[in-house]
Amino acid sequence: MHESLSHDWRKPGLNQLLIGASIVAIGWVSQPAAAQEAAPQVASAEDAAAEDIIVTGIRASLRQSMDTKRDAIGVVDAISAVDIGKFPDTNLAESLQRITGVSIDRSNGEGSRVTVRGFGPEFNLVLLNGRQMPTSELGSCCAAPASRSFDFANIASEGIAGVEVFKSGRASLPTGGIGSVINIKTPRPLDRPGLQGSIAAKGVIDHTFEGTKITPEISGIISKSFADDKVGILISGSYQRRKASLAQFNAGWREGYLGNENNWGSLPVDANDWRGNFDKTINRPGPTDVYQVAQNASYDFTDIDRKRINGQVVLEVRPTDSLTAVVDYHYSQNTVDARTNSIGVWFNHNNTSSSWTDGPVAGPLFYSEAFGAGEGKDLSFTGAVAANRNVNHSIGGNVRWEGMDGLHFEVDGHHSTAESKPTSPYGSNIAVGSAIFGVADQKVDFTTDMPVISVAMHPGAEIAASNIRPSGNAFRNAYMKTEINEVTARGGYDFDTSVIKSLDFGVTYTENKVRSAYGFLQSDSWGGTLSAADTPDDIYTLTSLPGRLAGMDGSNDPAILQNYFAIDTERLIDLLESQIGVCSAPFTGVPQSGCLAEYNTDRRIQEKTVSPYIETLHDFDLGDARATLRLGLRYEKTKVSSSALVPVPNGTVWLADNEIGLLFTGQSDFTTLKGEYDSWLPAMDFALIPFEEVRLRASYSHTITRPDYASLQGGITVNAPLRPGGGSTAGSGNPGLNPYLSKNIDLSAEWYYDKASYVSVGFFHKDVSNFIANTTAQEPLFDLTNPAQGAAVQAARTALGGNPGFADILAYLATNNPSVVQFVDGAPRGIIGQPTDPDVIFTTTQPGNSNQVAKLYGWEFAVQHTFWESGFGTQLNYTIVKSDTEFDNTLRYTATQFAVTGVSDSANAVFFYDKDGIQARVAYNWRDGFLSGFGFDPFYVEAYGQWDASASWEFRKGMTVFVEGINITKADRRGHMRSDKNVFFAAPGYSRYAAGFRYAF
């Protein structure tokens, strides 16, 4: 099928009228270009020479990408390699953010996932050479992985030929991307016959806490054809290592209260409040104002050692001009070793002082709490060591036959896997706690970009290694593997003389198998285990804190914590295991080996999809202009089978004022649920060529995104810890969910006014339905009871009088009613739930498709301009994205809300020079603030802009030296919740530099 738009020059009368309208729609155009369009140009030898100059380099890449956009029938953007083995950016995600409407999320300072037109990573389908790729990840700390989003950090850019971003639907494309379908293209040997290749080596300097470290990156690619270019083989590989250090402030927040509430954690409502600190609240939120109170705050310092290995082998055979066969294998491995040390505070919400901004959403200027010498309030220190690895394999084959008279057939198939698991003996995410007990006062000041944590200790509890005791810990073990087996058969017929230019059809069978598992070992000994005397001091190294946050306002505040401890976490774990069996005998969980927990959640999902399609292409005259129409229809039939193995709790134990732990039988409940759905997905693309340089487009399509894996899982999972005063939660999945459905309209006008220059404006509108919403039920589960409201505890409260806390009640019952007390090594740890105690009432949630419909719409503006033959050029684009949904921060946390996440404006500016072997580029990427997620309360990521730069010099043919800089201005990142003072993270930005040598042949 021939899908590219023709370039025929049409009659001038209508052309002049239409181009005039196009210029008005586009808004502006550079004056020199307009002058060039004023009169016909006569080709000259000079023009031909100029054409020959663009062979490789930035301008060649931009021109090739522009050609892809211009010749497509639908709305497509692309990025092409500068040369074989040389992509414009060191990271694919960081290249994609240069495309209009594309923004990226960063992980560990690198681009990892993409958002397109406001739709986040899970709404964008990633293909490799047109094949659906499996994804895997280890998710958040405390649940089984569930996301479908693709992590571009796994793929090195050196082996990539180009990336296409399909923004409008197409019947022949695999489904799964409401935002876009992103096709990563790798090179084939017969695309460039003969001997081609390159090898590159560079050293990378990243921000590190302990001195400068230079890490290596080596890549190479070679392609060779044989037998009169009938056989070709391509081999590429890369090894990249990165050592970096990151610092971040993190805070947890309680739910959004109204000012008239008097709950645990809320501010005192009047002078008679039992806490007695009403007068310590400055500018208290009014009765109808909403506010959030800090639950905890910490500074986290992480050292990262990342190793990425990529490789591919491609064998291509073309025995005749009409027959081509390809076999390819792609491999990627990304291993991240991370060591984190944290210092932080938790609030008990007792003797508090605070100051607040005005409502209706009040934010804290500061929040502090004081403690008596006998309360033993802890200053917490956490150490973590984890190593996790993602491995992707893909082997595929393709046979294409171009028959006589326009007939063609193609068969393509692949087997691909993605697996994520820890390589550490401790699990995928761990927290080994220590503490100094004796905080006199703790405070967080939220008036600076980097919130300031300050702490005063009682005498004898100074911040010194000799005062530290180990406390609670958790060893979390996650695993995910996805396997895709896919076969596609497609064919078509190209017509020579008909209004139908081509007819194409095909069918794809896809089997997607997912395993997602999670388990944990946990000891809730937050009151301390070994004594300070029994804990060697040299496990903890006192380390200066302020300089490691340098770069953000607040890091130099004299009140900030001055030190934290670098913890020898492995040695601490060995000590705790030898003394108290922290891994072999945890409070909760069952070890499978060492500190690796057995999986108590194990989900298996299988999706089988059959999707036939048919597509016609029509090419005809519309008045004096040339028009192209593509009509397509895709049908999707998907069957889902979901099995889940989840833990069965059989008891409870009250462990702290606001925490009830779970006891487990060691047994699990295994259930299987099934579901299915089908979708008819029409697609239409219309393109009008009023004259050679202008494209006017209109597209309409239906696209889908499948539900996340957690929503599809079967079984009921109880979320720990439970809450004594209410708020305990549980959840189950629903394999019968329908996919998200988007009905899309795209309009665009483009003017390609020079060899590598264009200006375009586009409008898009999406009606999205089948959003997943949680339905809730209030119910008891598994006969679990609430010991905090049981008879034994009520008797203790009566005997003690007043309003005793958990510690006092536990001590009383340990003496007077030890049968209800859980003892560990002879010490009372918690109060065991009894069958006669009141039931724990759970809010159980199950996902379902809601009747909510969201409308997203926006504008995309883009300019690419080369300044004649000066070598200078620029790319500029700006995207406006709007939604008819938003989160209302002024509503109490119990109010049910619906909003689309990820909606934000974005802009890119690239300035480059490419001439005489010298290439230089400066790029700025900006994304406005956006709602990144919500549960009871929203999470917003604030606006962020980053400058990158690169330069290279080809001093001899094929020999190039280069330098690169990422985030050269050290831009910082922040996120907040309801108020911009409710900061949930703040991270100083760091630069990354590289220099190297490349040889191409």
C-alpha cells in the first residue's frame, strides 16, 4: 500500500486562495520565507549543491522527521537518527519530549515514561517495529506491580533508527493507546547496503555525594550486506554505567479536613480541647476551609549505580526484489543498585503549634510538636539497600512478498518477554529503621522551596551514634513478568486506475500473559529492639546534611537538621538477624530465603485478543486540489482470565495509637475470574493538498486503552495497617472491566515552505469514556476484630482514668490481663484482638466502569526553520491541553471526585548549528504544573523547565568528538497536594555531563 501523500503542483487560482487561508490559520511565518514564496524559484546548480550538503547530522535528521510528518496521511510526528548509531539524545524519552504534545516523567534524574496530549504513560502504547511490546516494573513500595506503562530507561538510544508517534487512530495499528501509539524503529541491514557502522565511547560525570566519578558508556553498531546485497546482517550493542546521587524532601499528609472537625490529627477546635494547644494555632482554618496536616517528613539521600546493556542482531534476506525475510532479536537489561539513607520525623498530633495561610484551602506555614522528656519520642533513621533488574527479550520474524499487479502479503510474529525482579537478597524495596528516643521539639517550615525540618533533643538524647537503637523494619519483595506472543497476517492490493488507490486487510492474534507478585516481611518494633549499648556505633557514620540539599531555597537555613547518618545497612541487617531473627522470625510474613519474603499476593492475568481490520485508501481531485481519504475499521475481541493468590488474615494485634497489625494463617485464597469485551474501532483520515507545500488534514477515530492489571485482578486484599478509629480498607479487582474508549477528532494545517522548514497548527478533541471508578461497600472481612475497642482495652481505660494512650494501656494489660497481650522476647508488643471484640469495618473497593465522560481538547503549534545555508536553525513548539474535569481542592476528602490526570501545557525550544562538521544544540523543555494522581487527596507536580546542550566536531571524516550536558542549569522539582504549602516532595536538580569520541564508517 502506498500511503504517502503526493506532491503534485495544482492550478494556481485555488492554490493562492487556500494558501492565503492557511497562512491566516497558522498565524505567522518568517519574512524571508514569505519573500521566497512570492515568485517561482528556478532550480540552479547552487540549489543542487545545497541539497547535497544535507547528508548526515542534525539537519538531515530534522528533514527526515519532517518528511515523515508531511507524507503521512494521519497525524504523525517522528524523530530520526542523526546517523547510524547516533540518536539526537542519550535517552529515548528525552528525545520524545521534543515532539509537540509529548512530555516525560523522570525517574532517578532520567527520562523514563511519556505523556502525550495530557494522557499519561499507561495510556500510550509502545511498539517495536510495529509489534506490541511487553512491559514490567516493580511498582510502588507496598503493593504488587500493576502498570502497563513502558519504561524508556530500559532502552539505549544508540541502536534506534527512529521513533514515530501516531496521534490519530489507524485501523492497521495495534490498539491500546488513547494518547498515542509510539513505534520504535530499529535499523535493518539492507536499508543501507554495504558496510556501515560506528563505535563510540564516552565518559559520564554525574552528581555524586562522595567526590566525582566518571562512568563509561560504550556502544557499537555494524551492518554488512553480502551476495549482491541480497543478504544482510546487523549487530549492535551498548554498555552504559551511571553513578549518581540524589536528595529529596518527602512528606506524608493526613486527609483534607474541614475546619470545624475534631478528629485525631485535626487542629484543636476551641480552648476546651483536651490537647490544650488551641492558642498555639495561628490563623486557624475557618469552619468551611479545607486543610491537611503533616503526618511525617524526611530527607532522603540516595546513591545509584545503574548498568544498562542493550543488544540486537538482525538477519535480512532478499532473494528477489519481491520477497524479503527478516529475523531479529532484541535484548535489554537495566540494573539499578540503590542505597538510601533517611532522617525524618513522625507527628503524634498532640502538643502542636502551627501557622496557616488563608482559606478556602489553607496551607501550613509551619507545623511543630513538643514532647516531654519521658515521652521517648523518636527521631527516625532509615537505611535501605536494594538492587532491581529489568530484562527484556524479543525474537521475531517477518516475511513480505510483493506480488505482481500490486498484490502483497506479509506475515509477522514475535515472542517477547519483560521481567522485573530484585537481585538483592533483601528484596525490591526495604526499610530498616533506627531511632534516637528523646525528641523535645520537631518542626517543619513550609515557607521555603525546600521545606526545613528542625529538631531539638532532650539532654542525653543528642544526635550521636552512641544514642541510636534499631527499631522497626520491612523487607518487600515484588516481581513482575509479562509475555506477549503475537502473530499478524496482512495483505493488500494496490490499484493503478481507480478511485480506490489501495485495499488493505489483516488480522492479529495477541496473547498477553502477566504475572505480578508481592510479599513482605515486617517487624513493627518501632519502639526499639536492641539497646544503644548493644548496637555498634560504627554502623552509623555522622554525615553533614545541608550541603547535600544545596541548590534549593531553604537548604541553607540555620535551623535545618545539620546531620544525618550514613548507615551500613547490610551489617545492621546481619546484626538484627543474629540477635532477634529479623528475617527468619518476622512479626509478619514468611521468608522464602534470607530476607526475601514469600509472595502472599500472586496475580496471573491472561488476555487473548483477535483483531481483524480492513482499510481503503482513496486518491482523487477535489476541485483544483489533490485529496486523499483513508477509511478503516478494526474489530477487537478480548477474553480475560484473572487468577489471584492473596493472603488470608486470621487475627489482629493493636500495635500503636493509630495502627492495628494483621496476623496471617500462612494460607492463601486462590480464585479465578473471567471477563471479555469487544470493540468496533473506525478510523478516517482526510488530507487535502491545495498545492505542493501545504497539507490540510482532518481525522476521526476511536481508540482504546486497556485497564491496569491491578483493576483486573481477582481476590480480596486487606490493606495494612488497620485503623482503630475507622478508615481500614480492602480491595478486589474486576476482570469484566471494559477498556477506556476515546472518540478523537484531529485537525491540522501545515506549510512546508523550505527543504527542512515548516510551520503547523493543529487542534485535537477527545471524548473519553469507560473510566474506572471505585465502588465501595462497608463490611467486615475474615472475622477480623478491633482490639482497640474491645472489652479488655475498655476495662484498662476505666482503671487508668483520663485518656490513656496505647503505651499506658499495653503496660496495664501486660500486668493485669497478659492473656490478651502479644509478647516478643518477654517484652509486651501489642494487644491481640479477641473474638468478642467489635468487628473491624472495612471500606472495600472494587473497580467498575463509570458513566463519566471526560472531554480533552487542545492546540499544537510548531515551527521548524533553517536559516538558509548558515547552518543555524530552530525548532519551536507549544501545546495547550484543556480538560472539562478538574479536582476541587476545597472539598472534604470524603467527597467523590473525578478528574483526568496529566493534563498540562508544554513547550519546547531547540536552537542548533550544523555545518562544516560542527554540530551544536541547545534545547529547553518545559511542562506546566499538572495533577499527577489522587485518592482521597490530590497530588500536583509543579511546573518544570530544563536546559540541555550538546556539541560535536567531526575533525576527520567519520571521526567525531562530542560533549553533552543534561539539566545544565540544575532545575529543581517539587510537588504539592491541596495547597502549595502541602509539599509532598522537593528535589534539588543536578547536572550530568558527558564527553566522548565516535567513529563512523
